[in-house]
Amino acid sequence: MFFHPNIEEVIRPILRGRDIKRYSYDFAGLYLITIPYGWTNKNKGNEDAETFFKNTFPTIYQHFVETEKNRTGSGKGLYNRDDKGQYWWELRSCVYMDDFLKIKIVYPEFLQSPCFYLDTFKLFVLDTAWFMEFKNLNNCSYHYLISILNSKLFWFFYQKISVSLGEKAQRMKKQFIEKTPIPMISEKNQKPFENLVNEILEKKALGQNTQSLENEIDNLVFALYELTNEEIDFILNPKI
């Protein structure tokens, strides 16, 4: 008998850029059907491929068939599109598909203020958002990193080194975010940041205000980078 994944494993919640907030997200009830390249041949054994797919996920199969029937206008449909996998119901090959299923930091492509969220729920994101998945954190925790990325100091720094979109937004580009200097501190010294982030995440989940906790993180970040009172005042109250 071959392993057939649960339907929850192929229907994944998905976020748009606009859904991602600072330390949280607003789920819009959107999902992506993700049957990866090669899944069918890996699991079907000697059974006919389309029969196997239909029997494994009958609801999804019927949804696809109805979608194809109801398609209007010109262009290629589900059955004959160019970007399919080995079969029309599969996604095309994607080397980073499994990275969506890991712990990662997600953020919108366009921001008016820092909006980084620590995803532990295997969420997918559309092309109006990005994610970071670190292979080597050098003993830096995700909670510590996200506290810096969501800080007022990071936003001040990023605005200085990146390209702005008028006065309304910044475009979050990898080559600029990578320039952020992250102090390598001990696990013990990361704990205050981690504790505050955990408390923020808990309160966000309950719909509670976390501004005072975020202000505490800002103060920790200012101290971490050894800013003077004058420098802090300049960041919090920039002069035109």
C-alpha cells in the first residue's frame, strides 16, 4: 500500500503581502492546492496516474474538472498549461517548495513600516511577499532576529540604504536587508528579546495591544547598538 498524504498537506493556507503585519498576520481565508512535481509517480505504484489522483483526492479532482469546464476566454487551461509538473494536476518543479514548510520569517514586498512575522504554521506566500529561511543562524534565534527587524532602528537604517517608493513605502529587497548588521550576542543576552517577542506573539493571538512591549524591544535594540540619547531622539523624532 502506498502512502496517500492527508488533504491538509496539499491544501495550504496562503498569505498575500497585505496580510502580513508586524509580529502577526490577517488571514483572508485563501488557500493554495499544492500537489508537487513528482508526487504522483512517487505514490501511485502500478495504478493509472489520473485514476490514482481522482481516487486519492476526489474533491480536488472534481474542483479541477469543474474549473476547466467553466474556463472562459483564450489561453491555456489546467490540462494543457506550460508550467505543469509531470501531470496536469501537479505543480511545476520548484527547488524551494519544501522551504515553505519550515520555520521562516515572512514579510511583504512593499512596506510603510516594518512588518515581519515569524511563521511556524507552514504558510505559503504569494509573489507580493517574501520569506527568509536561515540555514546557519550562528546561535541567533529567530525571535532575536525578528525583534531587530521589527524595530524602529532597523526601519530607520533600511530607509537610508534602500530605494523608496515616493514618501509612502519601501520596497524590501534582499540585497538591502542583507546589509543589516546583526550583533552576535550570547544566548543568555538574547533571552530578554525572546521573552518579549513570545509575549507579543501571545497577545497578538488574543487580539491585544502590544505597543508597550514593542517599545521595550526598541529600547533593548537601541542599547544593543549603543546609541546615545541624542541619536535615539533623532530616530524617534526625525528632523525634516
